[in-house]
Amino acid sequence: MSTGNEKTVALVTGANKGIGYEIAAGLGALGWRVGVGARDEQRREAAVEKLRAAGADAFGVPLDVTDDASVTAAAALIEESEGRLDVLVNNAAITGSAPQAPTEVDPATVLAAVQTNVIGVIRVTNALLPLLRRSPSPRIVNMSSSVGSLTLQTRPGAETGPISAAYAPSKSFLNAVTVQYAKELADTPILINAACPGYVATDLNGFRGTRTPQQGAAIAVRLADLPDDGPTGAFFDDAGPVPW
């Protein structure tokens, strides 16, 4: 990505651990300045120190995607310290508690998943859009999942994980929102896409996944560094386009 003579500035939400941390590390390896967005101060600063020790130009951003004041403060911090933002990776997410069978799920579990995985993305994206608009090549990556694909969910024999009335539908909702952003921003330089990291071993799934966080981060790093004629309003994993 070209941003003139200035270093590309990125923000990754939920970047203190797992896939988010590896996304930050991958962007840092490109020579970018990377904001580590996270709620927990201790974990956030530990992640920043670890990234810096590995040679990345990282800085901490206190950020709770479910809190208006926190998101507003994060945008103000980036405005003051950087003056613009080139890349936003909306990675922060929760799976929600069990059970998630639709006949058993607590509606509060569904609401919590949507509040973080969808409303949080909208809240952060809208707060940072003024800064992204200052970039010559702005990119937004929304971390989704193939379990959010209605096409795959309804395809006989497709492996889409356990029945889920909270987490999977929240990713379907996120996919739909991503498409709407792409339609609204079609006449701007902003490219926005959804990314599926695959079944990654993280604390969200009790580390049962078959891929490493670094492998899961690769598609987000690729979409964050798209050329100006790259796709927008699409859904990708490492193998290519994922059906909505």
C-alpha cells in the first residue's frame, strides 16, 4: 500500500492476544506503525512491549469496542498522536456462553455477541472514518468466520461447526453490515472486506482449533495491504473468496 512518504498507520482491535496480536505483528513486519487496541491495560502494554522487542513500531490504544466513551477516546488519541489512520482491522469478538442451541440459548447471550461482534464494529468504524478518510489508501478488514456464511450453513455436508444461535448469526450479521459499508463507500478510496481466519486455536474455542494464530492472521494482513484496485465488499479466506 502506498501512503506517500509517511509510515502506514494501522489499528487492530482485540490485539493483545491470539489472532489480533498476530495481525498486529504481521502489519508491524511490513514496517507499519500499529496501534494495539485492547481493554486490559496490563495485557495491552505487555503485547506492545513484545511487539516492540520483535522490531515492530507498536503503540497501545485503550479500547473497549462496546463502550462509546472508550471508542471516542481511542479516536481522539489516534487523532492527536498520528493525525490519520490508514488501516482498521476490526478483530475484537466474543463467542458467547453456552448453550447456543436456538431452543436453549439465553437471549442475553445473543445480544452480547451482537453488541461486541457487530455493534462494536459499527461503533469503532464510524468513530475512525474521519481519520481513515485522510488516508490516500484506506483499508478496513472485518474479521468474520465461515460459520457466518449462510451459503455454507445451508449446504449439505459443509463443515460449519456446532449449532449456534449467537456466535454464528453474529458473523452473518457482520458480513451483511460489511456489504452495506462497501455499497455506501463505493465512491471513496476505502476498501472494506471480511476475512475468515479458519479454525484457529485460541481461547475463544478452548484452543481446539487446528490452525495457529499466525496462520489465521495471514488473510487479514493481506486484505489490509490491498492495492488501490483491490476488491471491496467481499469475503475471503486463505484459499480465496468465501460465499456469503
